[in-house]
Amino acid sequence: MTKIVSVFKGLSSVLCGIAILTSCGSNKPDAVNPGLASTTTGLEYNEDGGFQVTDFQGQPAAPNMVFIQGGRTTLGSFEEDILNSRDNLERTVTVASFYMDETEVANVHWLEYLYYIQLDSSREFYESALPDTTVWAKELAFNDPYVEHYLRYPGFRYHPVVGVTWLQANDYTKWRTAVVNQKLAEENGLEDIPETAGGRIPLETGVVLPDFRLPTEAEWEYAAQALIGTQWLDENQTHKRLYPWDGHSLRNPYGKEMGYFLANFKRGRGDYAGIAGKLNDGAMITAYIYEYPPNDFGLYNMAGNVNEWVQDVYRPLSFQDFDDLNPVRRDGYMDSEEMYDAEGFNSLITDEVRVFKGGSWKDVAYWLSPGTRRFLEQDSATATIGFRCAMISAGANY
């Protein structure tokens, strides 16, 4: 009996200790539960004329966005450098967590954008936002149906928008930020709160999202690799990936889809989709934005379909120069455009050329590898380049 009592006393002591620790932990203020008063001044929050601390339940969900947990990765091509450009030498970096669109921005999304800016913007801005549909036109090809129908015909609604420049894509991200945050403010009863000088609802309200934007090149490549699916035990990755999926094959090795291609690309000279009765990748031009299996982050078409604009100015030495935490190249810092003599026609590199990634319906498989890099002037558009948006994970330290 004495032993039983002793055991119960011991158990009681352990439970009390756990309760005390739990109680102590729950009394510590944090972002979601800041408490009623300041821990440094003792002044109460939210009093009349006092410091206001609004309710906060974490970053709101953004439409079409998928959370990408950050971490260490090795940037650079896992493919042979067939162009001998040496512009993607391997570099270990860390990328902070962020959000990214699970799909490319589609025609229906761009038409929505055009509809609303036509209502409240100048005619000049509306016309500047129109995609260049003539990117489909070719002197020696009958692409006339795409010139006339690709953007506006309902059958192409959920195909990626093309013919947009890097500058147009950036304008879209700003508009999307404004309209999504306005909707969140209205849903939370904050439509009467005055906007800041920058034309946005104050961040302190806690109900608005960070800016939509183009992903950095490092973010895009990290998200495309999706090496979260190659984890084994503790921080061990069993292999790197040549494409956004496992293996060196472009075909699905499993189940009913065995043998079918995992991306939309050009199979070879003059072969965009296969033969009638067995159109293997199912698309001679772009494909439905959800057409192929997503990668391990849940992102669709991170290889093929359309190339995608990223933030970065192109430089051949970016991977060697930039920081190893959240790298990006915004301009010619440390690598001036004057060094390349574009004005003398000895180079195409300037501060107005931007990187695009991922390969397209018109590219051979080489360009589907996430580490490959190409660039184009930021005011140029093609039928093979689209984009998707990204967003920081605000208030996170990982």
C-alpha cells in the first residue's frame, strides 16, 4: 500500500511539473497572443489613444498559392553545359520559405485583369497591358488561328497566357496585390481604414497579404527541384533531380499513365506531340495548366508548357557572385553592363535583360532541367514565355 501511495505521489509531482511548464509556456506573449499589456512598459494595449495591437491569426491564405518550405539547396544545372556558357556552376545556397502559384497565370486570369483595369485605368495603360497576340504569327507557318483565338476563345481559358513581357507581368502582380488585399479588408470589416501613402492597407491590420511578385531565380529553381521528395532519415537526400520529378526519363514509369510524357515539350525536329491516335504529350502548343502531375511541392508545369519570367537581371556570373542566403540579382552591381559592350554589338547583356526558366512546348528536353538559364529583354514577348507569381512568407524566420 505504501508503495502504491508513493507511486501516486510521484506521478502527481510529474503531472504538476508538466502543468507548471505548460502554464509558463502559455503565458509567454507571441505574435498571435500578445497579451493585454506591453512587457517592457506595462502600458495596456488598445486603450483610447493608446498603442493598438490588432488581432492576428497568421498570414492569410492567398488564392492559388502553395507554401514552399525553404531550406538548403544546390543551384546550377545537373545537365551537360552544351552551350559552354558556364553560367550555372553549382552553388549551395539557402532559400527562405515562400509561397508560389501552383499553376501558370492563365488566359482567363489575364482577361479578368484586362476587364478591371479597363474600368478604372487610363486607355493608355489598358492598351499597354494587352498581350502581343502576333507572337504566334510566322511567315512560313499557318498559325493564324492562334493569333485570333488563343487569348480570348473560351476553349483556351485555362491555357497559360503568353505574349506578355516581363514589364507587363510585373504590372499584373501589383494589380493582383491591390485587389486581393482590398477583398480581404472588406471581408474583415476594414474597408474604411485609410490606405497608406503607397496606396495599400496598413500592414499593422494583420489581415492583408504581402506583395505578389515574380519569383527570384533561386526561388523558382528551388521550387522546381522540389527535393523535399528525396528526403531520407535526417537531412539526407538520396539523389538530386535532372527534372522536377525522379529519374532520368521524360516518361511516367508508373500505373495507367506509364509511358506517357510528364511534360509538354518538343520531342524532336518537327515532332511536337506524336502521331494521331497516340498524341503522347497531348499538346502541339501549350497545354491545360493542370495537365501533368504536380511536383512534390504541388506545383504544376515547372517543366515545359511555357517558360516563366523570374525577377533576376541576367549575368553569366550570378551564381558565383550573389549572397548564399535568398540570392537575387536586381541590377548590374559588381558586374556592370558596360563590361559587356552591348552598345558596340559585342554582347546582348544589359540591365534590361531578364532570366526565364523551365522550358516550353517549343523547346527540346534539355531546357526542362531547372538549372538551365536563358534571358530576354524585359520589354519583349514570345509565344513560349508566361509566368507565375510568388510571395514571401511574412513573419517567418525559416
